[in-house]
Amino acid sequence: MDEIVGKLYTFLEPMLDGTDMFIVSIKVKPINNIKVYLDADSGFSIEKCTAINRKVYPFIEESGLYPAGDFSLEVSSPGVDEPLLQYRQYVKNTGRKVLVTDNEGLEITGMLKEVTPELVTLEVKDKKNKEGVLKEIPFKNIKKTVVQIIF
């Protein structure tokens, strides 16, 4: 499966170069189900999804990765409840409310104010700090970050 993922990365990266799209992750399930998760700085539309799918599917067929043609392909953006995995996802979600879980299991909810290659800065409000306090969290200390949907 690592070979398939590697070939897909090698195929997709040049295709996405120069666009605002980027690979979030590629997963292959034992039942030959390939899931390609992409995102884009300007949003990942159905049109972008369809265009990528139409290029990736023939590549898989022609590459001989599944000689019997026994595979399924899904190209989509990660769901809203999926954790942020790539730096660009953090940048894209600046200004949104996020829940960060650190490596020790501590959960911090706040507005994502700034992202640098080393850390994220959250504006955290609580009963004591109605105005909000800025809290810097190094990426190396982040176990997971999930965007919080506000209704």
C-alpha cells in the first residue's frame, strides 16, 4: 500500500504545483479503496474534485497498480470534523475557532489568530479573560487540531 500512496503523491504533486490545491492525505484501505484528500487555499469545490478524479482514475488504471481493475477511488476534501494535518490547512483556517489538543491531552479552544512554521497563536477567552489572551502553541506540542463549527 505504501507503494501505491507513493506513486499517487508522485503523480499528484506536479499536477497541483502552481495551483492553490494541496494534498492533505492519501489512504488505501485493504479492500482496494483509495481515498485522496485534497484541499485548496480558496476552497475545494466539486468542480476541482471532479477534475482531479478524472485525471487520477486513468492514471491508476494505466499504471498497473491494480491489474484486475479491482479498486475504487474517492477524491474529496477532508470532512469538517477531521483534524488539520497540513500547515496550509492551519493558514487557511486563520480567524476560525479551533480546538487544539496538546501532547498531554490538554484541550484549548480559541480563535486561530496567527500561524508560523513553528507555532500557532490562539486567542483564548474564559470567565477571567473576557477580552481574550493570546496563547502560543508550538506545532511539536500539538497532537490534534479540529476546526469548531459555529452555528
